[in-house]
Amino acid sequence: MQTRGILRRLMFTAGCALLLGLSGCGGGGGGGGGGGGVAMLPLPPVGGTPTPPPADTGRSRVVQASVKSEATGATYPLHIYLPSGYDGATAAYPAIYITDGDAIFNQNVTRFQNFTDILEKAGKKAIVIGIGGTARRNTDYLMPGAKPYHDFLTDQLVPYVESNYRANPAKRMLSGLSNGGVFTLIAFFTEGAAGRFTFQYFFSSDPPVKGASAHLDPLESQMYANSSTRDIPVTLLLGYAVANTGGPEITALHDKIAAHNYKGLQLSVKGYPGGHTPMDLPSFQDIVARFID
């Protein structure tokens, strides 16, 4: 498994040489299925016939693709990881959507590569969708641009993935770091306010919530106002870097959400070793251990 991970890293790094890396996160100094009346977001079929898979080799593989967003007008490169044994099986897998998929935050490889390496080392299986376009992170991850970007994910990207790969619609996960973590919270509040969840798991890592409070607070208030007769049957994990300064604000946001006693919400907050970007690695490890079989 370790040898395959090294070989795959070399192949992936070469394939990603032209994609945009990022030397820092930017954006601030801080860092289930439906039930109880909550409807799952309907996903229309996506046109086109997927390319037949290669013969099963028992190895994981990475598919490169791109999707042009009707909502933002941008084209997003994708790297889609399929776990070992995928081609010889019929089972559906959890799907985790990684923002900043082409950003290089740790270990001189992309965020997508770090997650898939951790996944393989743990012997866990999931489909991982690394969403590129990191250069747009200050537009797509923050309001008002987060709204069309969220529309892109829910109306185009998720249907595209589930039309072409065996991604389990009951185990859709969204992960973001820093401003990507802010976007993850915006997605959570937006879907909660509508009572229609595309994602069942939201992993927000070291988001600079203090700087984004002008947008996050009204969204959370709207979700609370709209949730009196609806469950919030999803999981939200708020992570913070113990070596950074954003922990108290992130913990305060957790406490505010917890005080509203949303029915069905699995809410937790946890500090991870390291600074603003290094905390992403132990956070990934915890996500894999707790939420992926």
C-alpha cells in the first residue's frame, strides 16, 4: 500500500505540475440522510456516457476532468480518486469533496494528495473529489460569491460525480480549510435554512470566523428561524489549530450553535496540533478515522 502511494504521488505530482499551487491560505489571521421532514436535494441526471473503466487492477486511480460552472462562469479542474478495488466492485462509496484541491499547503503536494495519502495509509475507502480553482478562493469561498459557488456544487458537480461514479448519495462530505472552512459553514447554514441538504457531513477546518462573522451570523440566524419544525440531520465538525489564535472564536461559534439545540445535528469542536495550515493533516486523519469505513 505504501509503495503504491509513493508511485501514485509521483504520477499525480507530474500531472498536476501545471495546476496552481498556493503558498498560504489567505483570508484572515485565524485560521445522514434526510429525515423528520427534511428533503434531500433532488439531483437531475447529467448527460453524457462515462468512459468505460479500465480492467480491474486492484489499485487506486485518479481521474482528471473539468466542469464549467453555469453559476460562476469559471471552469474548475477536478481530480477524482477512486479507491483500490473500485473497478472490480459494485458497491457505492462515501464521497468527500475537497475545496482547495489543487492548493499546496503541506508537504509540497496538493491538499487532495495529502488527503488521499492519509486515506490509503489508514486502509479506508472513499471517492475523493479534489476541486481546483484555488486562485478563486477569495471570491468563491466568501459572500457574495459563495452563493453561486454553492449552487455550482449542488446543481452541477455533485450530479456530475454521481452520474459517472458510484458515490453514495447518503454519504456526501464537504471539507474546507481557512476560507474554505468559511465556505463549508456557509454551505451548512444555507442548506439548513432551506431544509434541503446536499451534504450530510461538513468539515470546517480553522475558519477565520471572526472576520467572516458579518456573513456567518445572519446565515446562522436564518437557519435557526427556519428550523423550528425541521430537523438538522447532519454532522458538523469544527476544527481549529491549537498553535493559531482562532480557537476561542471557533469554540464560541460551536457553543452558539449548540445552544440552539438543533434536532438531529451531530456537532463537535476539536483542536488539532500545528498552525493554520499544518493542522489540516491531523484533521484529515481524524476525519478518516471517525467518518470513513
